[in-house]
Amino acid sequence: MKFVSFNINGLRARPHQLAAIIEQHQPDVIGLQETKVHDDMFPLEEVSKHGYHVFYHGQKGHYGVALLTKEAPIAVRRGFPTDEEDAQRRIIMADLATPQGTLTVINGYFPQGESRDHPVKFPAKTRFYQDLQDYLEQQLSVENPVLIMGDMNISPTDYDIGIGDENRKRWLRTGKCSFLPEEREWMARLLNWVWLIPTATPTRNVMTNFPGSTIAPKGSMTTAACASTCCWPARRWRHSASQPALITRFAVWKNRPTTRPSGPSSRCNYLAPAAVPGLYSDKSMKTIDVVAAIIARDGKILLAQRDAQSDQAGRWEFPGGKVESGESQPQALARELAEELGIEAAIGSYVASNSWQTGERLIRLHAWRVDAFRGELQQRCHSALVWVEPQQAGAYPLAPADIPLLADYLRDITPRRT
């Protein structure tokens, strides 16, 4: 299936942009944000002439979302169950029938928040992300495939900022929204429940930047999230929108879904392709998820040397271990660090993933940052521990799976030229 997420910034002012997207891409589902039109004034006839079932949830002059589907949905829901009557019109959901089961599509225009000290906008953004998290956990099961798309107004990593290091530092000092630490925690919490695949970055090829296999834990991917941050050259169109559209196709390719943006990007996409159970999973292969910690302190990172009884004895690695059934990645990593190193770690942001196949097993290694911990390091499972400058870590004989994780971490912490 092909999905489009598009912040149209006023539907009645830009119907030609919607028409152009439909003509060129013929998506199965379109999620629009910032329609900026009251339901009574929605241009239903003009939109539905393109051959879509059209559903909308809007208000005059601000916000507003819409879903366009080629096939009639099973059900449509507007807003969260906890919304008050005067709540901003920011979210719409639909259940779609597929050959593999019911797919829930959630399209949202997430609050921007302005700044941490704003008395109204920032609490509204906090509440919106919590409402979404509660909805996923309370109204849906992990077996229910979900696709979340929209204008999320959070940059999960610095790849999606593009404002220069000085501006980044100044904005963080003043509490400007969209890449605050607590906002990234909200996104990480959401993505603990879903499965994140960062795709196109300004320096990477979209088809080779999956953090490991795109098959989800326990055999199938159940949930997805994507932000409409790039890909469609809407800026070239007259009266261009504030955000170009994100075009995402979910297809089977060597047992994994592929994302195919329509063109080069100046900003980073964050996608997690939604998979209906059984559609992309390989039943014959056992998947093992492993987590690793890049622990930082005083400008150095921790490396642990595998003992003589371990596979790849003598190699250096980032400490961690296997994700057990029912655990999120951060939960598993916190447990492993307590067992291996005797510390109570505060798990930070996601860094990167790497995967490889050995026999009938698919191993997926996921790295997370740890910038704070309590307790004294104990050498319980390794022959040695060492603190090193991040740029010098590559001089150690690392386990091969850890090498690309180090490269991603170095890229994250290296100041970007403006």
C-alpha cells in the first residue's frame, strides 16, 4: 500500500497540490494536516471527485486533519476519547480492511508547543503525546497493526534540525520546542511501543539506511510512525505549503517492507513501515533482538572486553544483552546493565541499529545512549572495562556489529558545519 502524509497548510488554498499528488502517485491513503477549514465549509465535492472516500475533522482558520482512502473504511474516529467538546481538531483515525486483517491508520497534526515555558502551548503538546500513548496502550493491542502519520513537530535526532550548532545551543538554552530532551523522551516512549526505522538522511541512501531488518520483534511489525517532513517538491508549486509531503510505499521485497521517497530530501525522514501480521515476517527464521549501551561520562565512552569464554573473545563491545519477552528495549538494557555492570542506568535516546543473519537466526543489535547512571562499575561479565575518547574507540578491536553503531554515535555528537 502507498500512504501520503501532507501538511497542506490550508486545503481550500491548495487543492491543486493535492490533485498533483494524487495524479502522480495514486496513493491508497492520504493524511492531510492543517486543513484550516470548518467541517461545514469542507470542500467535500472537490476532494471526493478524485475517487476517494473523504473524512475530516476541522475548525475555522486553524489545525484540522483529514483522511482520504481508496477503500471504504470499517470505522472512522475523530479526536481522542478524552477530548472535550472544544478540543482542537488535531487527530483522525480509520480502520481499514486488508487481506491480512484490520489496519488502524492514525493521522495527526501534533502541537508545536512553542517553548518549554509557554503556559498553554507546551502543556497542550505534553498532553497530546500522552493522550496518543494512552490510546495506543489502552484502546489497541500489540497484535493490532497501526500506522501513525502526520506532522509530529519533534525532531528525534539532530539530523532533522538543520539550524546550525549555535542556533541549536541557543534554542535549547531558551527552551524552544521540537528537539527538547523531554520531547525526544516522548518520541522514544512512543517508539518503545512501535518500531522506528530512520530512512533518508542528507548523507545516506534511503534504501540502505534501515537500522537492521525491518521485521519487527516476535515475527511481525505491528505499529508504525512517520512524520511528514520531506520528499515531495511542493515548494516548487505556486502557493507552496509549509511542509512538503511524505510519500511512503509499503511493499514486499526480500521479506522486508521498503520505503520509496519520490525524490531527494533536504531534511530527514523518520518512518516505521506498518506491517500487517504475517505480511512481512519470515516464519522460518528466529529473530533475536539485542540492546547495547553507549555509556558516556566526562566526554568519554565505556568499552567492555569480552572474556575468554565468550564468542569473539578479546573483542571490545558496548555492554548490553538480549531483549526478553515482554520487555521494551530500554527496559531490557537497564536490566542487562544492572546484571553485567552493577549500575542503575538512565536510558537515553536511541542511536542506531545493525543486523546480520547467522544460520537460521536474524540478530538485531540496537544501541541506546546512557548519559547518567548510579553505582560503581563492576566487572562481572567482561575481562576489562575502559573509558576512551569516542574518536579513539575505533582503535580498539571492536566486535564487528558494534563498528557501525560507533560510527552513528560519532556522527550524532560531531558538530555540524553551517
